Amino acid sequence: MHERPLRAMKLQSRCPHCHQIEPIQSGIDTQSARACPSCGLRYVPQRHLFVADEITDVRIALRDDPLPAGSAVRAIPKAPHEPVESLPRTRRNRLRAGLILVLGLLLLIQISLHHRNLWSARWPWCEPLLRALCQPLNCRIQPPEMLSAISVVSSGFDQKDSGDFVFSLHLRNDLTHIVATPAIELILTDSYDRPVLRKVLLPDNLGLSQALSPGHGIETETRMLLEADLHNHINGFRVEVFYP
């Protein structure tokens, strides 16, 4: 009777954690712990062996002489799994969940800071929180810039008896929350609608506040002095709103 070494047999081992099957090649030491290539768990292959489809989880002794009819391979009950083997995977899951939570919170803060002006105008109750987020970053909360919400109701450019010109403007905010007051570009044109003079008027130049109230219009008049040689060339004007 002769026992053939276990590592000389054509066996396979199964990882007790992820059930990855690995062939046991000739000359491989099955009594030493090895790392599963799939999940990284270290286990002793000799405790988790099977031949074909029959799981044995034991050492299998092969005899040179044929086994008697009806005999079966002896099996030693498999040892209970050590609970320490599942700890690395549990720790990785916890770290992964914590990392996802932190990244989600950072993304929410970034989105809040990007839309801080609009959110503060649309939902005034969140302005204190947004200001607290801005304080360490030295950012400011201002009325949102939304040109699509501003309508030029009327405008005029007239010369008075004194020779001065008066520019009048009526703006309206069509939204339900405040928006930033735009700058005005006044373009004076000749009889061929060619620009003769361009002038940019900021809200401070027009005597306007930095924010337009929702659903209300504002009117302003500004006196302007032009050189005398331009008086005969000015035949019209155009008004454009923009944010500097």
C-alpha cells in the first residue's frame, strides 16, 4: 500500500468566500495558505478540495492496488470557517460606503456653490446656509444674472432746448424673484443706421440699484453732453442690455 502525495493528484480547490475554482497542479503545496486570485482571501487549499463534481474538503488517499467493490473514499468533516476570513471584505465594504457618502456630500456642496446666486434669489430661506458655505471660500452671493428675464419696455434719446441730450429707459423684471440689473450699451447712429458713438452705462451711472425687483419696472433718465460736431450726425439710437 502506498499513499500518493496529495499535490500529485489532479484536484481542484474552491475558495470558501467567492467559490472561485482553481486547479491544483502537480507539485503545488496544498498545505500552505494561498491567496484567491478573485477576492484575495487566503485559505488552505487542502481544506477545500474536490474531485470532479464531488466536494470532499478532505485529504484523499489513493492506493496503488484497486479498492474493493463498494468501498468509498473516506472523508474528514471540513473544519468550520474562521470568521476572521470575512473581515477584510466587510471592512472594504464599509470603506467604500463611507467614500461614496463623502464624495456625494462634496458634489452637493459644489453644486450648491455653483448655483448659489439663483438658489438664494429663488429660495431666500437657504441664503444663510449658502453664505456659511461661501465664508471659508471668500465667495459672494449676488443677484443672479438672467438677461432673458429683462424686458426693455421703452427707451428714448431726445435733445432739449439747452442742447443737452436726455436718455430715458424703462426696464422690467418678468420673473418672480430678483435678478441683477444689467449694464446698458447706448449706440448712437447716423441716417444710414451706422454707429457714430457707443457708450456703456452701468447701473451706478443710471442711478439704479444692483437688483431688479420681481414683476416691477424701473424708469430712469440720464443727461448726456455730446460734442457739437456730432449733433448733426446723430439720427437714431439703439439700446442693448448685457452683463459686463
